[in-house]
Amino acid sequence: MENLAFELIGQGRREEAHAILVGQEYERQKGIYADGMAGLSAGIRDEVENIIETQKREAYENLAISVVIISFLVVLWSVSFT
């Protein structure tokens, strides 16, 4: 609709362009667009939150594995010197 309004302005038909941009159909289309963008934004936000949670879980798992391995190595090191 904006493209049509720009075309009308380019043709010198400003009042018709203005009527399109303040009309009910334009407002309805803006609402549809806004709802779509809100849904997309929510979907992206949810996906990012899921990725962050997965990364946190993996970080904690890696930390736990590291602690176990380091503990095992400390035990081996202390045994080797006794």
C-alpha cells in the first residue's frame, strides 16, 4: 500500500495517497503486519532462550567432567609421588 501511495505522490495525486495511508484497510494491514512481527520476535526470543539454556547446561556438564578429570589426575599425581 505504501508503494501505491508513493506512486500516487509521484503522479501528483497527494490526496489519494493520503487517503490510502489514513484508511481503515491500511490500518488493518498494519495490524496484520505488527502481529506477524510480534510473533516472529517471540519465536526468535524463544529460540534464543532455548539455545542459551542448552549452552548453560553443556557448560555445567563440561565443568563437572573437568572437575572429575582434574580430581582423578590429582589422585594419580599424588599416588605417583608416594
